[in-house]
Amino acid sequence: MASKTANRTPPRSRREPAGRAPGRDKYSVLLPTYNERENLPLIVWLLVKSFSESGINYEIIIIDDGSPDGTREVAEQLEKIYGSDKILLRPREKKLGLGTAYIHGMKHATGNYIIIMDADLSHHPKFIPEFIRKQKEGNFDIVSGTRYKGNGGVYGWDLKRKLISYTQLLPIHPPFHIVGEKKASFLCRLTYYLVEPTLSFRGANFVTQILLRPGASDLTGSFRLYRKEVLQKLIEKCVSKGYVFQMEMIVRARQLNYTIGEVPITFVDRVYGESKLGGNEIVSFLKGLLTLFATT
């Protein structure tokens, strides 16, 4: 007699959503853009190439925030070239922030996994198949690219840009009253003594590691893969905008006990266009860091 268990369906992972057969996963890439006319054709071509060679089901959602340089027109041409089933242009009238761009893109995403990344070629799509393998191996809720583990790293920042980044930090006086006088004194010393020697993203990341202990090595990175339902839940919990949004996502993920896997990546400075990281963004980062430290 045949065993009664022979034809049983293997148990489904407790985190795997029902209604989608194995191997039929779809990955929606959210690409927020602002003045990325030169970079957009290249990053889209690299994404299409990577997905096609790996046999991955995908869509690329471009969220342009009213770029005055013609980025939207370039995106419209890419939509015609690759097809509107693969390239979806979902523009907004003006620059409204990174966090809200992801929210806007999520409304149009049909994949059960969401990939967020920069459109300026800082993040190479070649790492995406590694993200997917990592997620499958550990059944992770989130897979984050890290510049600070294994063979990860940051390349392309010359001394001039590092010095500019440093000098922009010097005159800043964050609202330390949020956390009280004693914490303020500690935070003030910690921020300037730790950020000064590094003169780069590594300094900001190190400070956040000390203050927030997020359970991930690259808190300020923006190259990640999420289960769609996990990203939706995190967005509901997050209150930050701009670059702090990325940081808060990982902190809230820790609070909600979501699992996080990491893949070493190389971050390469943009070739075309200007960096969006200016004085206002640095002020926002420090304010957001202090708020998270005080409330988490």
C-alpha cells in the first residue's frame, strides 16, 4: 500500500503568501528619479539585462518627481522600447521626497517582492540575483545591500567631495533639546568626533550603529529587497521623509521582528549629474537620527 504521506503537499513557509506557485515570484523595482536623464537609460538597460539573463520575472517602476532636465521624456522613450509591461512610468508633478516616492510606486507594483535602489548607477543590478538567492536561502523578510561587510565598499569619492561633505557638517546645530541635556552633550561629542575622521558615509553609519543598534551593518544604505507586505507594513509605521526614511525602515523592522539578510555590495559614486546629498539632507539626517534615538 502506498504511503498516505507520499502525495502530501509540502508545508508552506509561515511567511510565504498563499496563491503564488513557487518559481512564479515577481520583482518590482522602484526607481525614484530627479534629474537623471543621462543615468536612466543605462540603469534600465542593466536591469533588463540582469533580469533577462537570470530568467527573473520583473517590472521597473520609474517615479519621476518633475525633473526639469527631461528625465520624464527619457522614461517615456524607455517605456516604448522595452514595453509598458516592463517599464512603468508613474510620475509626480514635483519633488516630494524619497519616502513618498516609494509609497507612490508601491501603489502600482504588481510584484510580490519590491526592490529599491538608486537610479544614478551607484547600485549595480548585478547584485540583485544575489539578493534573491539570499532571500530564498534564509527566507528573509528583507535583504539589504551592505557596504561594510565582506568585499563590500564605497568607491569614487575623491578628497574634494569628502572635504565638502565634512565642512557641510561643521556649522550644523541639531535640535538636541529633543533628547535632553545629558544625551545632547553625549550626542554632540559622539557625532563630531566619530564623523570627523571618516569624512564619508561610513562615519554616518557608524554613529547610527552606536546609537540605534539596528541589527544590520548598513543602516543608511538604499539598495534593498523587501517582501511586498513587509514593506507596506513598514511604510505604515515610518514617519520620516527623505534619506532618513531608509534608516527608519530598518529600525522599525527590528521592532517588528522582521528578519534581515545582508549581501555585500560596492557603492560607486555617480558618473553623470549632481549628488542630491546637500546641507539640507545632512541636517535632516541628524534630526532623524536624534528622533529615532529618543523614541526607539
